[in-house]
Amino acid sequence: MSQNRQTLKDRAQAETDYKVNLKNEVNIETMLRELAELRAEVRARQMVQERESNPA
């Protein structure tokens, strides 16, 4: 009986760990996408500033 309870506890802990890891993975992917978008925006603004400061 004790082994069954431990097995159930282990299974519940493993499921909790999985859910936490999955949530963290999604959050990391979101942050990386937002960082890429921010970098692209910064590059675009830098290009505009360079064009404005060096007219042809």
C-alpha cells in the first residue's frame, strides 16, 4: 500500500514538473521572440537616424 501511495506521489510530482517546465519553455520562447522584435526595431531606428544624419 505504501508503495502505491509513493508511486502516486511521484507521478503527481512528475506531472507538476512537466507542466512547470512546459510553461517556462513557452515563456522563454515568448521572451526570445519579443527580444528579436525589439532588436529589429532598434536596427530600423538606427538606420533611420543614420540616413537623417548623412543625407545623400
